[in-house]
Amino acid sequence: DGGITQSPKYLFRKEGQNVTLSCEQNLNHDAMYWYRQDPGQGLRLIYYSQIVNDFQKGDIAEGYSVSREKKESFPLTVTSAQKNPTAFYLCASSRDRNNQPQHFGDGTRLSIL
Amino acid sequence: GESVGLHLPTLSVQEGDNSIINCAYSNSASDYFIWYKQESGKGPQFIIDIRSNMDKRQGQRVTVLLNKTVKHLSLQIAATQPGDSAVYFCAETSGRRALTFGSGTRLQVQP
């Protein structure tokens, strides 16, 4: 089945450590997105990519980095500069960015040890 | 600033009743709207979308109404079932701007 796969489902990070969250899609979508969701709240955009080798900052990009070397993959690195990384991270993709629905993965829950 | 918000954080309905979830948006340039359903521990699931050249769109048991005059969006669920219990988000955008999500409404279906 076509879809978006995020891994791992649960991730723990030690203080001062970088961690990378995986997002893979086989929908042949051009655009991909990373969101952060805190308990009881909506989604906030971290980064997005419209095409391979291109990405843009969203509303809360500080402390995060991304790459888009392949169309199918859009990994997110949570760096040690992100002082409050505990959250639910959601990856999404869409055919393009021109008024198309985004399809989401099932998220990665990141916690600090 | 631009915002998308919801009137009711929690909605409790009886099984079999109809549910109405409301959403207000502030950006008059918004021309594309989506409703998502999110179950606990999962990603949001697309329910239905509507473009600004329409004021109503129907799906299976769901209807989205758009009132551009008052910048209001609603999701109607007919014959609500226990499986409909979830958090519902509206989202909006215009052109190539990224989606802006509301904070969500929790729907609780009582058996």
C-alpha cells in the first residue's frame, strides 16, 4: 500500500544529543513536511520541502535541520540546540504545494531521558 | 495575525446523533480548507476538503460547509458512531502557503 512511514515510533534522547527521525513516502509526492505537536495542541510547521534538494523553514525551525536528497525521504534532525524537544513529530507529504491535501504518517514520539 | 481556531474544545454526543464541529479562520485570502481526524497516537487522517468556490461538499456521512462571508467552516457528521471519537482539526491555506492548523476539537461519542 502507498503511504508514509515514520520511524521509530518512540525515541529517547539524552541531553546534548542529536537525533534523526526518519520519514519515507512511496506516494511519488513532490512536497514533504515536518510538524511538531504538543499535548492538546494543533500542528506547527518545522520545515517543508517542495522538491528534491530544496527545503524551507517553517514557523518553528530553530533547533532542527532537514535534508531532501531523495524524493522519497525527508529526515528531520533534532539538534541539541532544541531546548524543549519532547513532542510528537509528524511527517506529511502532498502531490505539490498548490492546494493539495497532505497525507500524514503515524508520528514519532520523542522524549528526553 | 492569521489564525485558525475552533469554538468548542470538546464535543460530547450520543451515538446515532449528528455532530457539528465548527472552525473560524481569519485570513480572508484563504481558498482551500481541509478537515482531519486524529486518533490517539496516530497521525491526522484526511476526511474532506473544500475550495473557496464552493460552499458545501458532501462525503460519506460527512458534510463540510463554508461561509466565506463570516469566515466560518463546519464539519457535520451524520449518525455519529463510537469510531468517530477523535480529535478533529480544520486547516486552511491560500495558494502555495503552508497549511495553518487549528488547535482541534475532541469529539466524544457516548454509547
